[in-house]
Amino acid sequence: MSRAMLTSKLKRSLLRLHSRTFAKTSRLNTDRPGPISTLNPPIEYSCDNIAGVAKDNFCVIPNFISDEEETVLLKEIDKHFRGIRYEYDHWDNAVHGYRETEKSKWSLATENILQRVRDAAFTKGATQLPLVHVLDLAANGYIKAHVDSVKFCGPTIAGLSLISPSVLRLVKEDDSTLWLKAVLPAGSLYIMRNQIRFDYTHEILRDEDSYIRDVKVNKGRRVSVMSCDQPVEDHS
């Protein structure tokens, strides 16, 4: 089944769920999180407050790259990972079931894709780190809740998601009642910046926990290609 067919099927399921959820929440059932956005890809918010924060600091752009461009990226990435096993212990205990690398030199075709990411995600004149981080999660892999160190990357992080969809969860570090969950479809670009980047933990849920409400998102192997800008020295 093609990516477009899978995305369409997931969207139809979520739209049906949204209608049922709205009918329930309209009966003053205020202890339930707000309804799923009808936008594609879907995003679920714990409350309107985080929806307001996310509006200016987080987005997911579906179909940012084509199937053909995804194939180009994966061919180059898989060549690098050939013969390398997935690891289940990470140096800062943030990732389970992964392979990773950092690259500064890419083929011309891949470099053109990465330039589009830079143009979409970063402000004009911002300096990006020269190394692009590639994280390959196994089908049973996941990323634990964490905030990326301000020593290693700046206020904007952008990531391409390849191969399979996954669920990203963001939680306010000092208030776990403030959270959002978003589906990251294969071929999409997510961008998080400023308040969302610094004040919210982010994680990729394991397959068995990958739900938006009652809708299961089937996570398989997932590769992310991440770019970020230079650290800000005076950020506290």
C-alpha cells in the first residue's frame, strides 16, 4: 500500500474519531483532552494553552519529500549503516534500538533535499551546524523523553521522517499536564523551535504505545534526518 493510501486511511479514521469525540466533549465532559485537530497530519493537545504555544513553535509538514526523494536518502543512509547492528544502550540513556551517525558530506541529490529543509526551517542568516544527525530506529526502537542539550544545538530543530509513521509526544518539563502528540508521517518534516524546543521534552513512542486517542499508528523501522542551528551562548 502506498504512503498516500496509508495517510488517507489514517486521516479518515481520525476524522471519524474526531466526530465521536466532539459529541462526547460537548456534554461538558471537561476532564478529557481537547479533540484531535482535523488537519493532516493529526495533532492532539491536552488543552488550548499548549495549542497556542505550538502554533508559533511547532509544525509538521506532510509530504515534504516525494517517494523518489525518500529512496535517494535511504540509499545513501543504508549504504553507511551496512553491517552495523542496532544498539540498545545509549550514552545518555535517551534512545533504545538505534543506529546513528553524523554526516557533513552528501551526494548532490541529497544536498538539494537538505537545502530545502534549511530554507523551510531556519531564519535567514541563521548558522546551521555542519553535521546532519541521522538516527535509525529499529521497528522495536523508541526515543525516551528528553530535552536536547543547549550545548549541542540551538533554538530550532528540524527533522525529516522516513519509512514509517511514528507518534511524537511533547510534554512541558515542569508541568506534565501540558502535552501534545503528533503523527509524523513518512516523508514529513517536523520543526520545533524556541519554547517547544527548550521547555518541552520530546520522545518517539514505542510501537505498542503509538496511539492518537484510540487510533493505532503502526510504527516500523523509522529513520530521521535532523538539522539544527548553532547553540545560543546566552540561553539559560
